[in-house]
Amino acid sequence: MPELIPGAPWGAAMQHVGIGVYSWSPISGELSWDDRLAAVFAADRPGEAPFDTWLRRVHPDDRAAVLATIAQFPEGERPERVFRIVLGDGRVRHMLVFPIDVQRDEDGKPVRTRGVMIDVTSARETEGRIAGMLDAISDGFFLLDHDYRFAFVNRQAELVFGATREELIGRSVWEAFPETLGSRFEDVYRRVMDDKVTDRFEEFYPEPLNGWFEVRAEPAAEGIVVFFQDVTERRTRQEERDRLLDAERHSRHETERARDQLAYEATHDPLTGLVNRWQFHRLAEAAIAELGTPVVVMFLDLDRFKLINDSLGHAVGDELLVVVGERLSRHLRAGDVLARQGGDEFVVLLRNASRAEALAVAERMRAVVAEPVEVEGHTLMTTVSIGLAAAGPGATVETMLRDADVALYRAKDTGRDSVAWFDAQSHQRLLDRIALESDLRDALVGGELEVHYQPSFAIDDGRLCGVEALARWSHPERGLVPPDVFIPLAEEAGLIRTLGRQVLEASCRQAADWQGVPDLIVWVNVSGRELTPGYADSVLDLLAQEKLSPHQIGIEVTESVLADEAVAVHQLRLLHTAGVAVAIDDFGTGYSSLARLAVLPISLLKIDRSFVSNVATPFGRAAVDLVVHLAGALGVPVIAEGVETPDQLEALREAGVGLVCGYLLGRPAAAQSLGPQILPT
């Protein structure tokens, strides 16, 4: 049990059962006391000296300590000690000895001490009960005196601290637990001690305790009392719950973010960040459904974008699309929607827009797209063509986009970098074009196209010297479709190679049947799109297959094909070297470089029919004379096409033209209808 200190928290519970005065001589060992002490010590042996009675009653384990207390009395100190006495019936009582006065000799040695002895058995028992209760509670408990020394430590505190109360009592808390210094524990203990306030907190204590503690510190007369509880397990559970809650919140947040991201990606173009075609369709559908709200759809397409994309790469093309999208966005009105339709196409939904307002928006967008764009060191210039369509009765998103696309086609057809409104006639022309294109595909697959041949003659003796193969299409419903209609259509629809191959194969087969006609050349018109790598080899392979001499087939191209196409010129040069004649058709209309003309593989120049029709005029005659003179310098013959009158024929003869063809001399006809023809004299 801890030594009793007067004024301890449980001191108020002590009841002084017996108080007596004693006198003690350290020199003689004589002890005297008053009647009250005699009664307490039960001096039951008559004549026995008080010292002997006292010594007989003091518990053997306490004798030395209590003798030292009453015999040794250092100056300036008032020692005290609790000791036990054992009565005759075996009862044990607790006595507090407290010296209060000392007499000393000349050397300062004590010669007599006086003091009091107090029976504190009842208080001691109360103290034991209090200490027992403190040991029994689940909280740790300790008492710090005003010097922050441990005055009491309960059993639970011993278990937590890993030290006994005997090891702790009397030691400073800062000494026993140096980790407390500089921590929240020190701050709270000092504040409670100094300010006499109560504080409660939770804090982590590092090694050696290594745990979380809930602490309540309260002021007391003797210092401060501290109750504490190890809450590490609770904190661990709480932290785990918090971790799980955080994980759940994070998971929910990530799920929501992923859902938002998926929703965004489902409605926006990944490159430009603009609304995508699906979201545009939904928004436009809602706008059209608003009764009384005028709606306009704009269809935009960048001009010459494919050239930029192919020449500078897709990365540059993509960056250009991003910049264009940002510029277009800045010129939208509130409530309007801009979307990327795909490729280099954009669409705009204009709400509450009159035709004049829609046209003004379109013109602003056309102007902003035309501004230069700096991309990866390149200064890019592009323009935009725009088609507009206003919602009419029964309009749907599909019909408005279709109508705006038709208007866009008109804008491009008029030279690009322009704006056009939809009209029904344009739509009908587009439908006719689509239907005609479909029919042309079917005709090529079914072999419906025929080849007619127009003869050409030597102007001096009327000798047949060549025929030009001409494709003819007799539509089952439309009748004869003019070549100037379906040939450009085949070019635009990507069918020209199929068409050209069919005409070439038919011409080679027919040339094989005409091998008996001396010096006859079958001329075949070839598009620049056919003159790709490998074309010359395919022609020569076909000639070999039909057992034809290369001199029996000629290739006609327009001079525009030869202007810049190195691949086309290379293919023609291969054919020319192999013996296949190469003619420039419609010469004089393609603005060829004369210097370049001198090195091209040319076998024949064909004077355009526009010059022939005006040969009787000074300009027309001068043009014919120029071509004839140029051909003479190149060492190649000249043929004039489109001869329709005797006067034209005579003028051409006078100009020195060697070969002629035209309706005056012979119309195009199927091979079986074509016979030898001689010019009239």
C-alpha cells in the first residue's frame, strides 16, 4: 500500500480514532507517552516500560523504519511514517508517527524528540477501499503531485505502462515517460495544473505504449488526477470504418465520374469536344418539335481539306479541325448548337432564326474560317462551303440535314467558299443524279454500255486511217444518255476506271477484227484517274492477250492531264516507248506549257472543235495555223475534229491539216455498221 500523505484525495475520509503525545530520548532509549497512547497500545503489563510495550506491539517488519523516524530528526524536516501495531488479540492497527519537536546538544545531536502518534486504521482501511476501487476500474488512473511526480497509479495503469506503482511513485512523469515532453499530453497536463480546468482529448502515444488513448485530466488539491483508456482498438475499427466509407465514397464518386464521362463521350466528338451527330440529332429533334419556333440547319464542309490532310498528314488536319471548331463556336448565338458531323463536316442548329439572321451567321462563319491558321509551323488557308435549310411543314432532322446537304452541294458547285439555301429544284436534281449514278453502276455491271466508233480520214485522199472509240449508254427508261452527262458522273462516282477498262477491252477486241484494214488505229479516250502506276503494263498485257500490235491502239488524253501529273506522264511514256500512239485531245484548251510539250510522249495533236467551228474567222484560222505550225515543229500530225461543213473542210485543207473527222465525214456508229468511207470530191 502507498504511504499515507495528509491531504491526499482520500484524506478527508480518514477519521482519527486515537491521538496521543510521546517523548523519546535517543540517548537513553526512554519513551514516555500519555494515557491516550497507553490505551491505544493496550499496555496490559503492569510495570512494563512504555518503550518495551511499544516495541512489543510494533510489527517486526516496521520497527527499524519507525525507530529511524523518531530517532533521526534532520533540521528543517518533520519526518512522518505509518507503521503497524499488533494487539494482544491479533488485531492490527495502523499508526502515524509524527515528530513535532527536537532538543539538541551543543553538537546538534538530538537528545529528545517529542511528537504525536495517531491511530489511522479507519482512514487506512478507507484508503485501501478507495485504492481497491481504483484498481478495479477498467480505466487507467494516476495522480500527479504539483511537481508532476506520480503519487498513485492504479492496476490498469500499471498494465498499460508496463511498470509497477512502486517503480513509478515518486518519479516525474517527464522522467518516466520522456515521449510526453513536447506532445499534446504535456500541453494538457500543464494547462490543467496551472489553470485548474478539466480537459478531455484523444491522442496517439508512440513507443513504448504505441496506441491511441482517451484522456481526462482534472485538477485536484494535491495536483491533477488523470483517467485514461486505451482506445486503439476502437480507433482501429473507426479508421477501418472510415477507410471503408472513404473507399465507398471514392468508388461512388468514380462511378459517377465514369458515368458522366461515358455520357459526355456518348454525346461529344472526341477530337473537337463539340456535340456529336447523335446528340445533335436529339437536340434538333426537340427544337423542331417546339411549335412556332423557326429552326434552321446549316451544313458546313471545309474546301480542299483532303489536300491538306494528304499532303501534311492527319495530325495537322486534326489540329486544323480543332481550331476551326473553336472559331465556329465563338460565333454561335445563345441557344445554338454546333456539332461535328464527321470528317471535315460540321452542322449547326439555329433556334429562333429568320432567313436573314441565319445567313448573317453563315457569313460570319465563312469569314472566320478563311482566316489563316498556324499549325506545326505551317500557315494554312482554307475556306468553307455552307448549305442552309429551314424547317418546313412535316420537317424532320433527317430531311433538314438532307436538304442542307443538297444546298451545300450547290454551294460547292458554284465555286466553293460560298453559302447557298436549299430549294426543291436542287433537291430534285440531286435525286436524279443519285438515281442516274445507281443506274450507271448497274449498267457497268450488266454490260449495258456500248462502244461506237467515229472514223477519221486523210484529208488529201479520203483514206480511212483511224476510229475513235466512244462510250454510248442507252438507258431503258431515259433513252440515250449523253456522254457529257454520264462521263463526268463516272468521274465523280469513282466509276471511271471500270468504264475506261470496259471501253479499252471492247476496243481491243474490235481492233483484232479490223486487222485487215491497213494502218488503222483505234483511239481510246483515257481519264487522268486511270493513269495510275501499273496502267501501262495492264494495257500491254491486254494487247498481248488479243494478239494486237501496239501500233493498232492509240491513247487519247486531254492536255490538262499532262500538265502536272508525273505519274500519268510516266505511264504514257511507257506506252509510247512500246509503240502505242498518244494523242492530245482538245489541244489549245488546256493551257499547256510549250516548253513541257516538247518533251512529252506525243504522237498526234487534235485541234479542238471550237477552233474548227470558227476556222472561217480570222481568230479561228490563226488558232488552226498555230497548232499546225507547232505540230510541224514537233514532228507529229494534226487531226481536226468536229468538221460539219464543206467550208470548214476546205479551210482546214488550206491550213495544211492532214487528218479530219466529223459529222460531215462520218457519224459514230456501232462496229458492224461502220464501213470504209471516202471523202466526197
